[in-house]
Amino acid sequence: MAMKSINPATGEVIREFIELTENEIDQKINQAFLVQKEWKQTSFDDRKSLVLKLAKYLRDHKDEFVKMKSLEIGKTISTGPLVVEKCATLCEYYAENAEKILFKSNSIS
């Protein structure tokens, strides 16, 4: 049975997705686990650089993401840029502050 992504504003089916088998789900989980192990070994400077690149990418492709959000969750085109900007701003915040935040949380426990 296919799962459907439906635009909540119009009821239009945007796309259908084939359900994964249990084996395929296990493979995806294992892949995510391996990538997380690699990410854990990535320096804060490298992480910061990558997350700042993500913020730039979001802004550089804002129109595409606005259309996607409009289709995905029924956001109006006029509010879409604010959503994308918020995501980019959060990327920048965490790129600049993650090391301090994680250090504080580790020193508390």
C-alpha cells in the first residue's frame, strides 16, 4: 500500500511513496547509525563549517523550499520565506554555539 503526501490546503495528492519492507527499514536504520558514528568523530570546526554551508544553501534555494513547504504543509507562499529564514538562522546559531551548549550540558551531569 502506498502512502500519500497530501496538500492540506487543497487535498491534492502531491506524491505517493511505496512502503519499505522491514528489511529495508533495518538497512536505513543501520545506515543512519553508521553515519552518526562518523559525525560523532567530526571536529566542531568541521561541523560548524558544514552547518553554516547548510544555512547558505537554504537561503540560496529559498524559493524551492518555500514551494516545498507550501505543498507539504499548506504554508502560504507569503509566509514561506520566514520559515526558511528561521531554519537558516537556527543553523547559524547552533553552528556558532553547539560546542558551548554541549560543554555546559556535559559539565552539569
